Amino acid sequence: MDNHLHVLEVNTSRREQFVDITPGVNEFLSRSGVKEGVCLVYVPHTTAAVTINEGADPSVAEDILTQLGSLVPWNNGYRHTEGNSAAHIKTLLTGPEKIVPVTAGRLMLGTWQKIFFCEFDGPRKRKVIVKILPG
């Protein structure tokens, strides 16, 4: 078993929401024992993503979801027969992975930054892959 690879499970409760996964990533980093390197956070889904943004004020995440909804409305004459094209497009805009430097055994996030799992087609049970790369 790779002690530098971990799969976080995220259960979402709404069609669209941001879930702060920073505590889970931090816990795994601590258990890994890695002091220097990078942390890769990857979402293996086509209608979900990961982002880093302000986590102190929850209204920021809600504002982002509202604006993404304005840019990419749920019903917009899409041809995808499954009916979730908006979720696919929002995932394309936000992206499936983020890389965070690790130093002194800590994620080098800014003061207000948190790592968020971005659900765009929930509620669902999702996975987030966290890989610590020592170096």
C-alpha cells in the first residue's frame, strides 16, 4: 500500500456545493510524514472539481456558485441527453486537480485559503485522490 496516496470520500447533499476538504488533506499529510514536497489533489469525476479559494467567509463559495450558475445555466438547450451538461462545463472551468507545495510538513496555503471539493451534479458520494510527492 502506498502511504503517500489516500482517497477521501465526500458525500454531497445538494446539486451544487463547495465542501471544505482541507482538514482531510491536512490529516493525511500529517500521517504521511512528508516534510517537503508537493500535494496533488485530484477529482476523478467529470461533473465535479477541486479549487482553492477563501474559506473564512462561506458567502464567497456561494457567490462563486451563483456566478458559475449565471455563466453556465442548468437549462440552456444542451444536446447531452443525460441532462447535466452544465455540470460538465463548470468542471471544465474549475478543473480536476490542484497542486499545493508542502514545506515543514505543512500545506503552503495562504492565510484565507482552503481546498474545496466542487460538486456540480449532486447529491452524490464522490472520491478525491490525494497524493503526496516527497522531494
